[in-house]
Amino acid sequence: MSNSLQSLRKQLDDVDQRLIKSLAERQRVVTEIAGLKANPELPLKDGAREREVLARVSRLASARGLDNYFVESLYRRILEHSVRCQAARQTDSNRELVVAYQGVEASYSHTAARSHFSPLPREVHFHGYRSFAAAIDAVIVSEADVAFLPIENSLTGSITETYDLLSRGNLHLIGEEVHRVEHCLLALTPVPLGLIRRIGSHSQALAQCSSFLESLPDCHIEIEEDTASAARLVVESGDLSRGAIASEEAAARYGLHVLKRNVANQKANYTRFVAIAREPKQADPRLPHKTSLLLTTAHEKGALARCLDALAEHGVNLTKLESRPSAQRPWQYLFYLDHEGGLHEKHVELALAELRKHAEAVRILGTYPRSGARSTDEKERITFLRPKTVASTESKTQPATPASTQSRSYRLASRAQRAEDTVIEIDGSHIGGDTPFVVIAGPCSVESREQITSCAHAVADAGGKLLRGGCFKPRTSTYDFQGLGFDGLTMLHETARAYRLAIVTEVLHPADVDAVAREADVLQIGARNMQNFALLKAVGKTQLPVLLKRGLMASIDEWLAAAEYIMAEGNSRVILCERGIRTFETATRNTLDLSAVPVLRERSHLPVIVDPSHAAGRREWVAPLARAARAVGAHGVMIEIHPKPDQALSDGAQSLDLDQFKALAHELASRARGHR
Ligand code: PEP
Ligand code: MN
């Protein structure tokens, strides 16, 4: 190694030492503050103070020439950890804690347990057990203090074994953790995908990645005990052609290489874990709580309904109801209920007193802080607010226009089918109804890592949550740039992930839908494909929201009929995007039909957004059209941006540069606030 490299690395080591020293110092002060927060009058979490800290470090970072987005995201983690530590101190003792989980190190259970227990002020030891029952038994015989087990998955549903174990012994739920599962394909070295011949994982993980695995026809699939064991086997075999589906943490723990991220059929995959102990835990009333109950009802008509009514009457919101057969009494059932609110709350106390009158037996499994209750509240960070428009309320009282053909060509998309506006959730942000005005932005095409990174930075900086970028480009001329394809998609995915943005990207061919859906958060159907019915059906079979652009020559009802194709396949999450239509006018690239917005909002419950970029064709006209879109009641806009518009490989003339975008985003945010 050259001397200069060695000396620079030594400098880095010294800097790291100082950083860790500062973090330890910070942690000491956090702990002192935790002592003051024993006073129940003080809030555990102070949103205004957190925003102040973030703004200050962001300014300091900029002044030192650092990427302020990077520093802010580091600080979000630091603040989140501080709040969790302070909350844990309020109700936790200093004794060592032993946590039992099922599996081996770096399994999803282990990772989730570490994230749940790491803020505790005491030493925590994690022990892996072969089975769920063994982990529970360890708690019963006091070998461990807490068992940490998965109880439900957002794709595969309840984990019934955990429910059945809960009815055993006198155990208590003391916490929950919702953990995002991100399956990756791991291998010993960065070999091309085609060289992998055997892939092992837990049977559930393999099932959740079935469409990716089907795309590797020459590969042998092997079921292993759990995902992390599969990763370990790859290492032990030393076989370069062997792979495992497991988490990124497993890759880090076993020294494996991530060949491909996010290989699951569905992107949003969460597992909820529960912490189970011998004794209940004291509640801190400053945190939002949840309570879990186990009840049996008399074997008579309406018994369960009366129990549920008791909760509803007292305004207690049920979050989960699961029934399991009773082991003792054939054809009798145990009902597991989760509801919002803690036992320390008056309305919960009243509801449970009422419930007891109607149930045969009620056992309180536990009352505990809701998962995420201790993390930064995302809702506090919303920047774009949309004025309430009259369209949605008017439409409910006015008769449909006689010219409308809505009844025959579309039903699911129609207002008659659903009076309420549809609100679509995309990775924690919302579009539609009365939710804040959304700004989607990004380049026409993904061109390079630098270009997409600059755009992602600008979007995140402006408070945006959705990054657009075309990888498969529908170009009028076959000689024009056609997009970077799947390489571009990987770039887009990795960049969006780093900036915590969701991805909107176009899919051109039905055969590509599954592969694009694995990396995107919203699938875009371009104007030229609005009536490509095979493509509409294919995206209708996915679980992702679809952004459906209006065809160049399509009437509003033809457009809604196209939305119906997607919805009829079972996917009701369609966002309509007006992007200009062809008229005799040639001054603009297309004619932006803003009247489509109120018409659509009358005829349909679906969210409507506007793309002023493709309509205008010139960047000078994008801002006024975006303002107009907001004024007529659109739920958002989608805007093309580029760090160097004059060098863009597609649609440069209509792309805003990053400063222009910043100004527009800022204006949309501040003007909207004024209108509220
Ligand atoms: C795009 O959004 O990049 C695009 C190709 O738009 P349209 O389909 O509206 O032309
Ligand atoms: Mn474009």
C-alpha cells in the first residue's frame, strides 16, 4: 500500500475516533435530559425542537460545503434514537436483558429485535432458538426475559403459531415492532446473475420472490430453515454459483455480496413482531398505546358482534381481529383483538368493562406503545398544502351531465360507484382527496448516476417524496435515445432509496411489468400507451399504483374507460394524469386541457394530477401551468427537471433547471399555505 494512502487512512481513523467521542458525549446529555423527562408534564417528543435542530445542522452543513441532505438524514436517525432512548428510560430498569428470538444471527427476527431493544439503557443479549415454542419456553423458565416473535406479515397474513403460543401460560405482550422486510439476492462475489445455479432461503421468502426466481429458469431452488442460515450455507460452501435470498444485514454479517436488491414480488413487505414477557409493563401515558385482548364468547347468535359493539360505542378503534380454534373445545374459537389506546385511558377502561358483560372470558394480553410511536412523526414534515377545492363536494349534489357515457364504459372508476375521493398511499405519502398537493419531479430520462442523483437531491431538498425518471422511453423517432432500460432502473432505484424517495417510472411492454414493478413504486402508462389494453391488464394485475396518462387524442370518457381496464383486473389504485392533447394549436407542444380536472373530479373518485411539462413543451410555461393546475383542483403535478437541461437526452426544452424547480416548489408550498 502506498505511503500516502496509508497516511490518509490514518487521518480518517482519527476523525472517526473524534466522531464517536462526540456521539458518546451527545448520548450522555440525552440521558441527562431523559432524567428531567421523568416529569410527566414534559413531552417525550418535541416536534418543533426537532425541526429546529434539523434546520440548524442543515445550515451548518451547507456552510461547510457538505451535502445538507446527507447530514439531515443522519440527524434524523440520531434524533430518532435519542427519543427512543429517552422513552425507554422512563419505564425500564438497569438490569441486563436477555431476548429470545427464533433463528440465527442476522435473521429478520434478530435484526428487528435489535432495532426494538437497542435504545434500552441496559445491556441486551440476544439468543437465537430453533423454534418459536423454544423461545417462549425460555421465557417461561426464566432463561430469557423476553421472547420476540413475528405475529403477522403484510403479504402472507397472521403467523398462527405465535397466536397459539400466546394462549399458553400467563404471558404478557410488552411491545411491538413493525419491520420492513427487503429481500436481496446474496452471493459470495459479484458474479453476473446468469452464473447463479442454486438459490436457498426460507420457504416464505422464496414464495415472496417467486416472479424473480421464475426469471432465472436454470436455477435450482432450495428450502432452508431461515434466510440467514441460507446465507451462512453459501459462505460455508465456498461455491461461487450459489446464492441466498436474505436481508442486507445478513450480507454484512456473513461477508456476502448483494447481487440484487428488492427481489420480492411486492415492494411493501412488513412483518409485525411482538415482545412477550412474564410480567406486564408499566405504560407511559405520553406515548400512543395499543392493547391486545384474548376473548371467548358464548356459543350464541350475535355474541361476537355485541363484544365489538362495546368497543365501538366507546370510540375504541379495532386494528386486528383474528380467530383461532380452541385446543380444548372442538369448534369453539378464541378471538384475538388489537385495538388502539392503552389500559390507562378512560374510554378504554369503560369499553372493556362493557365488553366483559358480553364475553364469556376476556384476557388482557398486554398494553404497549405502538410501533413507530417513538420515531419522528412524518406527518409533521409535510410542506405542500392544497387548498380545499369545491369539485368533490359539488359533484355529489349535481346531476351527471346528460352527454356522459360513463355508465357503460366505466363503473369502478365512476363517482357513482364511490362518493368519497380515493386516496392512494405511496410509501407513506398520500395523493387524492383532501391530502396535501403533491409535487412529483425528476428527469424525462434517467441518463447517468450523477444526473439522477442531482435530481433526487433537488426533489428531496424541496420536500418532495416522489422521483420520476424514464428508463424505457416511448420516442416518436426510433433514432432518438430510447432510455437506459433495466440499467437505468437499477440506478434510479438505488438513488431513490438513498434519498428515501418513491419512484414513478414508465413501463412500455407487458412482458416487463413484473420486473419493473419490483423496483418501482408507481407504474406510469405513457400517453402513447393509454389504450394498449394488454399493458393496462398487465399493470392491473400488480399491486402498485398506476399513473395513467391521457392519450394524445383521447376523450375524457375514453381515458376513464382505460382506467377501468386496470381496475377491472383488481387494481383500484389509479392516478389520472392530464398531459396535454393534440389540437390545431401549434404554439405549445400540446394543449393542456385544464378543464379535464374538474370534469374528472365530478365523474370519478380517482386522484387527478397534471403534467405541465409535456403540455407546454417549453420550460418558461411550466410554472404558470402548474399554478393553474393547483387552482383548478388537481391533487398534484408532475414536472420534468434536469441539472443541465440544454444537454438533456430527451425533453430538455421543457425541463426546469434545478434552481427553477426549487423556486417553483417553494412557491407552490408557500402560496398553498396562504390559501388554507
Ligand atoms: C414522460 O412522462 O416522460 C412521457 C413520455 O410522457 P407522455 O407519455 O405524456 O408523452
Ligand atoms: Mn418527457
